[in-house]
Amino acid sequence: MRHDGKGRVAAVALALLVTAAATGCGTTAESAELPSSKTALVKQAKKEGEVTWASWNPEAQMQPAIELFEKKYPGIKVKYTNIKAPDQVSQLKVEQAAKKVSLDVANAGGLTMTPAVKLAGDVDWAKYGIAQKDIFAKNFVYVWATPKVWAYNTDKVKPADVPRSWDDLLDSKWSGGRISAESRASFMSVWDLDPSMGETKALAWAKKLAALKPHYSPNVTQAESPIETGEVSIGTSLASLVLAAKDKGAPVAIAPVSPTSASESYLYVPKGAPHPAAAALLTSFLSSDAAQKLLAKSYNSRIPVNTDCSDPGNTAVLRAMCEVELKWYGTATLQKYQKLSGFYPKVEREFGTDVG
């Protein structure tokens, strides 16, 4: 064993490297160098041969778009994994610290938008054909919207009793667990986005809703289920969930409670992604017209960021919202997402659902 100065320096350096690798301390994963043209991107993506995409949607909804991508770009295999947005953030933080990232394409939106900014790699989306209007905060691509809505059970609620405003939802006939709400309060985003509403009014409304003793669910997806079964008469949901449930024969419909939020979803390539070119190629493909038409069939395509019913076209979500004359607001800037991060906990405290 060597005991000279150089030996001790070498031993210390080795120990620091081992510790950094084991704990994930020190540096984080960096953005990969990507080709300067779409043609070169395709070539590099085919060399990589695969891409892992994480999203919160069921794989069956994404499968048609995946199959079209693999047909258009033979030799590139898409590995889809269903991971909730908060879990994606947690996983990527750990993996990037350890410099061992497993995801190539991740999903962000709502509460996960702000933390995702630090996780996203730099990509010049414009040179890969992404329209400027669909690029958000430089590194994110707007791919679909899941508007927050109020839904009701058509067997439980008479047409004359269907709520048409946020104040209608505070009627005593919905008390005693006849109304369900997402405990995390994201369905109230519009109160912070619409200048005519605002935080003060939002907290007052939330306190009144809490007095009705609603059925609270941990997320919007789980808030939809009791509406379909008739456990509650009305509750918070997503437009996509309501339409999918109707397709299966569930007695549900969208209530004309306005305004609401567009709830945009974005894709991004995390720093340290193992297949960055294939990730950028898949993301740009999912933003294309061909992919958007397929995604629209499972209620997952883009809609205008703010209220616009001038051309609903074949987008079922947009048509459904326009049919009940909903007005909606999008989260147009990163600053608004950051503001919402402080807004939700305040509403949760009024609900009595804040668990820190």
C-alpha cells in the first residue's frame, strides 16, 4: 500500500467519486447535444433505436399514436410507462442526481409544471417543426388539454337542477356528501386565472363548499368515479373522463358551470435522457396534425388556450365544452403556474384537506 502524498490524494479523490455516485450529490445530468435539422434528428433517433415515454394516461389511449409513430419511423421502439405526474418529478430528481436517467419523454402540467422546469433539457423545438404557439417556457411542447369541468349524474340530477354557476354548487341540496371534489383544489385554478374572480373570492367560496361536507377525493380521476356510480350527484372531473364514461354508457354529462381552466399538458425531454434524439422526434411527432387527430379520438388533443368556439372541428372535447357554452382560461405563463403553486394550499386549508 502506498503512503506517499500522491497516494493519499488519489485515495481521497476515489472516495469522493464513490460517495457522489452512491448519494447522487454533486453535479446533475446535462442536456444532450441534438442535431440541427429534422433529417439529422431522424438519423440519430434510428441509431438510438428506442424511446421511453412516461405519461399519466392509460396506455390504451396512447397506443394508436404510438403505432403510427413506429410505422413512420421503423426501427424505433416506443416503451410506454404509466406514471403519475408527481411521481415522474420525484423519479427524475433522484435519477438526475445519480446521473442515471431512465425516462426519455416526460409529461408535465398543473402542479408539476414549476418543478419540471429544472428537470427539462434544452431543446430548440422550432427547428424540428414545432409551431411557436405550441412551445411553452422554451423547453415544453403543448400536446393536449384536459379541461377541468363539473360533471353530474343524469339519473340523479333533474335538468332543472343542473348547476349553471359556481354559486349554484353551494345550494344546500348538494350537502351531506352529494357533491364530490378533488381535495388538492386544482379544479379551482380558474379562480386564480380569471381577473374578475381572484384569491379572496376563491377562499370565501371554498369555505362555503367545505360547510356542505363534500365527498373529497385525492385527485380528479378518483373524483369522477362516484359521479358515474351515483354515489354523488355532481362533482369535479375532467372533460376527457366524462366523455369517455359516456361512451361506455355511464349516466354522466358536463355541467355548464363557467368559467373553468383549460389544464394544458406538456411533453419535455429530461436532462440526461438516454435516447434524446428519439425523445425529441417522438415529441415533435405527437405535436403533428396526424398525431393530434388520433389523440383527439381519445379526448387528448390540444384545444385553444383560452375560450374559442369559432371552429370546434372534430375535436370532441372542444365541441362538448362549446355545446354547454363553457368559458375557459389557460395558464399562459410560467409565472402563473408559480402563483398557482401558492394558491392551492390556501384553498386546501379552507377545505380542511391540507396535509402539507
